Amino acid sequence: MSSRKFLFVSWSGLIGDIAWQIHKEGHEVRYYVEAVKERDIADGFVPKSEDWRADLAWADVVVFDDTLGHGKLAQELRAQGKRVIGGTEYTDRLEDDRSFGQEELKKHGVNIIPYGDFDSFDAAIEHVKDNPGRYVIKPSGEAQNVKRRLFVGEEDDGQDVIRMLEAYKRAFSDEIKNFQLQRRVTGVEVAVGAFFNGKEFVYPVNINFEHKKLFPGNQGPSTGEMGTAMFWSQPNKLFNQTLKKMEGRLAEEGYVGYVDLNCIVNGNGIYPLEFTSRFGYPTIMIQQEAMSTPIGQFFYELAAGKCTRFRGKSGFQVGVRIVVPPFPFDDDATFDSFSKNAVIVFKRGTPEEVHIEDVKQMNGQWLVAGTSGVVLVVVGLGLTMKQAQQQAYARIKNIMIPNMYYRDDIGERWAEDSDKLHSWGYLRES
């Protein structure tokens, strides 16, 4: 494919790696980051935009990387005839408003877990007292981006949830304005996702397993993500009974991009938890590594509505996130003291399988950028999940960053989960 011009627009610097990958393929790239404190992300890797609106006429394709209002912007540009990867106001709301997302699934014939929507901690506490059980507390709106506020109850009488709601009322009333209480369902947590070209889903689909807790063994605070294991699949039962049922509605919107549905499944059925109606991070980095089709070509054809399938690599992929303090917490003093401008050193040269997150480059030296402490994603591929896992961790041994940490068990639960998913028939192609 001949060289194209890609304009990437980000609130907080999420999609720098993909901009870099497309730049390395020989395309022209400009990258705009709205948040002032994050604007050094990807410096030295890709050319930056000072004003993305001023660069619209230059761009062949505009790529938005988030919800929270990006859908409205993308929708407006598509109406003007621009090739755009991004959502709509409707698809933003699928993710940003948890209750709306659940009701849309129900409307389209997808089973959902019973839940309640609350704007009062007192009302939620009374609900649990009147209806004892295990619940999950899920903040809605912008507060849901603070992953440590999500709480999964363990006690059958709901007393742990009540105590947590009381604590949230005292500490976070100004932050959490709306939230869900969702009945907890046990089973295998698995997500199904696919790209959408404005008219229909693009195949193959993606089956992935997120690892959100900070420590191995799924312990510690929730994070945005510590790593993901995945593989490509032709449409299967999991996809056909969930996302496929939304295809007509997404086509009405003209949605272009990636959409993912995280679920709990067991022998009784599939229970969707939440939408991601945008690229996932680090999901998109791992997916790029697992594509034979160049990502620049794929994005251009996706935005043009011409792509119906792409070439995905066979086997399995494991992506491991490398982070530094204070992740997953917000603490500017700790970041400035331990991590700001920390050097990133490779013992044997810079490998292609390392993907940047909050990183910049000065005089050829990679440094930690931004403010979050999310640094790199290291990807391994293999014909088995174990091979992909071993390759990812062997590549991590090549990396040195002061105070870096990561989970050493990404992909490990596949051995047990795969038996259940296959026995229940959810991965069977149909």
C-alpha cells in the first residue's frame, strides 16, 4: 500500500505505540495528546500535532483512542466525509454508562446479570441489607476509569460490600456520583471482541483473558490491566450469542473501530459484564503483533469501510505490562521521585516485540514519560499458550528499568479455563 497520512487524537496518550508502528511501516503520522502532563508520551518516536483540528485537512485517516466524548467528535467528522476510526455518542455511552450498556444488551436479546443503578450510597446499603448476597460495586462514568474503586464482594451476606459502601460514602462522595451494584456470578472471565467497519464485523474475532489485579495469583488492587492472553477465532458461540446480536445497531451508528465485551461464563450461560467500545490497552498492541496484515493497511481499509477480514497469526499471544511506581495509584510525588525520566535499558538491543506506553526518546535513549507509571508491553507468540508465555517472559529478561515490576503469571490460568470453555461449547465455531 502507498504511504498514507494518519492523525491520532488522544485525551491522555493511550495510542502512541500504534502511531509508532504505523510510522515504522512508512506512513506519515501526527499524534496529538490533550492532557498537558502526558504530552511528552511518544516524543522522539512519532511526530506530534500541536492542534489536531488544524491538521484535519492534512490527514487521510483520523484515529480517536477513547470514549468520554471522542465518539461525538468522530461522528461529526464522518458526517463531513472524513475517514475516521472512532465511536459515536451511542457507542461512547455503551462503555461510559454501565446501566445503559446492560439495557442495550438486554434489548438485543443478550442475557444480563441482575443489577441496580444508584446515585446514593445510603440507598445501596439498604438494598444489600434487604437483599443479602455477593455483589460487585462498579462506579459509572469517568469514575470507572479509577479501577481500584471497583470492589468484588466475597461474603454471602454482603457485609463486606456494606462496609465498603460506607467507606466510599465517607471518602469518595464527590468522586463517585453514580454506580452499579451487580450480582456476582462465578465462572470463567473471558472477553470477546472484534473490529467493526461501519457496516459489519470484521473477522477473525478475538478471544482474550484480562489480568486486572496487580499481583500474581490475581491478588492485590485492581489496575487498568497487567497483561492479557488471547487468540484469534472464527465466529463462535461466545461471539454469536453476544456481540453478533449488536451488529445491526452498530451498523445504524456507522461505528468504526474495535468493540469488546467482557463476560463471565459458566455451564448455565453467558453473562456480559461491560463494554469496551474503543481499542483496549494493552489489547491493541498485542493484536498488532498477532496480525500478518500490516496495521497501517488494516486501519486505512477499516476506516474506508472496505475491510471484511484480515490475516491473523495462528496460535496464542501473551502480553505483559511492565510498570513502575506509583502504578496503579495516582501519586505525583512518588512518580517524580522514583520514576520520572527513568532510563529503559535493553541488554541486547531494542527488540521489535516491545511496545511503548508512557515512553519518550531523547538522543536515542528511551525514558519513562507521562505520569501513570505504565511503561511497556512485552509480547510473546506461540502455537500453545505456554510457548507464548515463555517467549514473553524470556524477552522481559532483556529489559532493565529501575524499580520496574510486572506479573509473572499472565496466561497461566488458560490450562484450567480452556477445559471449561471447551466443555461448555463456547469456543466451538458456528
